[in-house]
Amino acid sequence: MNPTPAGNSLGFFDMVMNAGPIGKLVLILLVGASLYSWTVIFAKWKALKAAQNENLDFLAAFWNSKSIEEVFGKVDEFPRSPVASVFKSGVKELKKFSAVEFEAAEDSGVENVNRALARASNSEITQLERHVGILATVANAAPFIGLFGTVFGIMNTVGSISGTISPLVMGFIVARYSSAGNAEGWLTLFVFLSYFY
């Protein structure tokens, strides 16, 4: 850390440039996580908006069609619609049976269609929720990364202003190291908990 003459105020850029390697690393991590989060947020917003619009368009086509076959023929016009995708999976499974086979199969035919609908629904939900876990990880970890940087900043400050280490200062330094270790432990816990959950 470079000393600054008394009475000179530092701007943000000057403070960043005068920060130690840990401070710079913390800032880079936080800015990187923020940029990545905003990228995911905008991409997710765009994808959800497109899915919502295509769902509405598909449902309008569904209710205005005269038959299931007519709707099935139009389903590929709505590639971002989760409802259209689930509908397509259900109709495909239903087409595997003729009317006689379906009645003869009784519950097993209906169960097959239900399973196909459930699989398609789960697939669409998974697609819509993609990258949301990363947002949860960043939301949980960012405060601890910031705390970690704060603790190291305080330790550097105390170390630079104390010529001799008194018992009081030593106690303060030990407390700061404990806080740094605690922040690192919680950070690790939140990152892996969000990743595995």
C-alpha cells in the first residue's frame, strides 16, 4: 500500500490503484460477479419475455384451431413456448396409440401420456431456471467477499499505523484474522451450498 500525503483526498480510481493485491482481487471478484449477474439477469428476462409472448400466441392458435392435428401442425412455429413444447410431447405420445389400442390400454395409455407431459414440463422448467443458481450463489457470496476485503483492509491499516504492537493492537489484529477466517469459511459454505443445492 502506497502512503498518501496528509490532507490529500483520494478519488475512487486513486484508492483502487493504491489498494493492495487482496483489495484489488476482492474488487475484481465483485465487479466480475456483478457483470456476470447482470448478463444472466438480462438474458433471463429476455428468454422469459419471449416464452411468455410465444405462450400467448400458441394459446391463441390453440383456441382458434378446429382440431388437435391443426394445432399440432402449427406447434413448430412457437419454438420458445414451453406450453407448445409440452403440448407437442403429449400429442406425440398420444399418436402412438390408435383409438382402439388406447381404449384397450386403459390406464397405461393415459399414464404414458401423463409421463410424457411431466417429462416435457420438467425439461421446460429446467431450461427456464438455467443459471438461476449462479445468481443465488453470487447473492449469497458477495457480502462475504466484501467482508473479507474489509477485514484485510482494516488489518493493513492497523499494521501501517502501529509502530509498535501493543497488547490492545495485537488483540485487534487477532480478532480481524478471526473475522477473515470466518468470512472465508462462510463464503466457501455458501458457494458450495448454492452449487450443490
